[in-house]
Amino acid sequence: MGPRKTVLTTGEVAKICSVAPRTVSKWFDSGQLRGYRIPGSKDRRIPFEHLIRYMRAHGIPLNGLDSGRRRVLILDADATLCDTLRATLTRDGYEVTTAGSALEAGGAAHEVNPHVVLVDVSLPDVTPRTISRFFRSAAGLQPPRLIGIAAGLTEARGQALLQDGFDAYLSKPFDARSLVRLIEAAASPTPVHEMV
């Protein structure tokens, strides 16, 4: 990782703050987030120190500044799968945190403020709807994108997950390329609901 940039684009600020780029544009256009426009262009630029000031004033966790990389939280009781996914996703440039239970995931979420949460929806201790409600309403968290995973996940069950507030779903077993593609699609400003 090279030296930290002193001036950021709206897209870079959006990644750091876990919001859509258009949200950053609104902050800028309303004068809440200070910056400047590139002469002869509509492109906005935000000096790093103004971003820090804005994040502190609005209670946005500063942990996104550490790397600017996409943060993924994996909730799955299968420790071997978690280790494999962590190694694979870390190689692809993600920051990965794992949790073996819903309780552990709740604590981890507040520490890392993930962009995407990969959830084994067959865990016995919590329902998908409960998980979705937690991540959508937890104080201090930017709501992450939720991807449901489970062995033998049918399209009907996947559609039920979407209705429960998940952004995408994937049936186990899956290959790393499919997972990365789905994480990127889910984490985009307009996620694609799909099953791979």
C-alpha cells in the first residue's frame, strides 16, 4: 500500500464511508463536505483533512480510512470454509473478518463496519430476517450489503432471502470467482439480485 492520498474523488470517499457516490456528491453540493471542483469539469475533489473533519462531525467510523479496501464479514460456523474464504478474498485485496456465530458477528460488525456480509443462512441460532434487521438498523453501522449462502440453496429460498432484505444469494459449494463477482455486484451502488 502506497502513501495515503491527500485529495480524494467522490468514489474514493464513498468507499471509505460505505455509501453510494451520489450520497457523497450530495454532501459536497450542499456544502456539508468541503472540497473543490476540477477547473473546466464537474468532477469534485475532497481534501483528506476535510473528509476526516466531516466523518468525525457525523459519527462515521474512521476505520475505513485504514486501507480504503472493501471490508467483508463472513458469518459461518464452518471454520475451514471461513479460513479458505479469508485467504482467497485477502489475496483479491479485501479485508476479511470471520465470525462463527451471530453474536460474534454483531460484535465484529461494530469493530470493522463491513461493506459486505456473507451469511450462512442455515445457521441454527438466528433467522435470515433477524440478521437483516440487525444490519439494517444497528446504530453506528452503515448498512452493509448482505449475501446469503447455504448448501443446496434453491431459487425459491433465494427469493425469500431477497424479500427478507438480502441483496444476493449463492449456493454452496461455489468457486472463488463467482463469489468475488457477486461481492462486487452486491457492493455496487445498484446491486444486482442474482444467484450464481
